[in-house]
Amino acid sequence: MKKGILPFILLLLLVTSTVFTTALEPVNLEGVNPAGRFLVPMRSIFENLGATVHWEASTRTVTGTKGDTVVVLTIDNVNAYINGELSILDAPAVIVNSSTYVPARFVGEALGATVGWDGTKRMASIKLDDILVHIYEELPPEPEIIIV
């Protein structure tokens, strides 16, 4: 009986550690840095954090929704709204390659996420619950896989 328990415990530890390790495996995205402000792709960030995004072409307005939180931004405008309350951005939302880019700190904190900056890696981190998103100024090269 005791011999059967040890393999079970080892398997349980392996599965448990795998779950905790993969839960925070980051999503890597690329941002832009015009005029000294780091901007990130809003749709990619919001969707990775579990929010929905709606684009209104006629007004050039993007709306992100997660639960009771509604974030509204207009392209080339520093006025943004979180649940109807005005928030002034330090840089306006812009369109780069058909995607809306917004200030990293604003977009993360608007959803209640923790936002960090690593100047050495030139990388922003946005963490919400068990989701971690890394946004690099320039994506690092993919790790090389060598099969022997």
C-alpha cells in the first residue's frame, strides 16, 4: 500500500507545479515608442486580459469592456473615459499598422492590472490575476530549439 502512494504524490506534485508554472507563462507582444511614450496594442492587451473590444470607424473610437469596466478612447485624443469618468492620457491613442496603440500604464491600470517597466529589457509587463502580458519595444528572438 505504501509503495503505491509515493508515485501518486510525485505525480500530484508534478501536475501541481506544472499548473502554477504555465499559469503565468507570459504572452509576448510588441509595442511602439513614439516621442518617448511606450504605447501598446489595445486589442491584444484587452483580449488577453479577458476584455472585449469594439471599434467604431466613423468616430475613430475604441471601447474596451471587462465586467463592469468600460474604457473609451478616441484616436489622436488625450481624453479617455473609464466608466464615464475623464482620464487624461500622457500620449494620445494612435493607429499603427491598422491597430490602436495606447499608453501601457493607462490600458493596464484601467482594468485593475499591475503594470511594470523594465528599462534594461525595454519591456512593459501587465499582470491581472493569473495572466501576464509582456510588451517589448522589439520582440526578442524566439528561442532556438535544437533536436539532437
